[in-house]
Amino acid sequence: MFAYGSLLWNPGFPYVEKLRGVVRGYHRSLCVYSHVHRGTIAKPGLVLGLDHGGACVGAVYRVAESEWEPTLAYLRAREQATAIYREVSAPVAIAGGRRVQAVSYVVDRGHHQYSRRLTLEDTVALVRQGVGRSGHNIDYVLRTHAHLVEMGIEDTFLSNVAALLADAAELRQPVLVTKAANEASV
């Protein structure tokens, strides 16, 4: 499994190994209107998707063979709540010049939840308003950004969004979130 967003800090499944990896042909983007986990239809939030073009540094998880089917079922339920992503097998470059195939979730540009290109201001406004069954959209973005920083991964756009959200995180009201809902990101 290739992780580029909340799966980095909240995989929700057992794994044997987590390695830094790069997938080419896609980039990390706040391009998915969240109607379930980080927003509602009336007040959508924004979550990450792998969008076409560029490259994305993230992590690849190796799962025990005995855990593969349950893990895949879990990921499909978590990531495909509204069928915004296409499940693909993508080559991921890891240390030592090796390549592995990993399940990845790529945004479907034809889906009504695909946001296309938003300005920084519009992105921040959507994230600020988003609250869904998994909690505040602000928390999702700030936790993802913090984890990328911990991993030494530079994402300029996400850094700019996080900088504008930092004050808003201090001012918002807490939301009660169940453990099951906290495991999802769409």
C-alpha cells in the first residue's frame, strides 16, 4: 500500500514494514471535496488525493500475506466511501533503487467530488469549514503536514495551507469522534 496522506499517520491496519517511497506520474493534492469524513455535502472539506502529473514522496507498507485480504477490504471501505478514487497498482521506488508494486488510490477526475484547481484562499476556506464524522478537516491537514515534516518530505502547497490554518486550529470547538470514524479520511 502506498500512503501519501492520513495513511501515513493513521494506517489502521497491521504492517510488517514501512518504507519511504516515491511514485511517479502522480502528485499529492488537496483536490477531493470531503462529504463524509472531513465535511458534509452542505459544507464540504478537502482531503488529499493522488492527482495526475509529477511525483509524490510518501510511504509504502508491506503487509503480511495472512493480513493482505483483510487489509485490502479495510482500505476499500475506508478510501472508497464515495468511490472518488480509482484503485491502481503503481510502481514505487524505494531505497537501494528497488521498485515494488503497491496498491494506490488515485483521484477520479471525472467524479463530482474532484475539485480541480483551487486557489490557496479557496483551499483554506474549505478546510476551515470542514467537519465530518472523522473530525475537523483542519486536524487532518495539520496532522498530515506534521507527519510529512517528521519524515523530511517537502510539500510546499501543503506547508502554505498549514501555515494559514495554524491559528484556526487553536480557535475551533472540539468535536467528539468515534475510533472507527477517526480511522477514515475521505
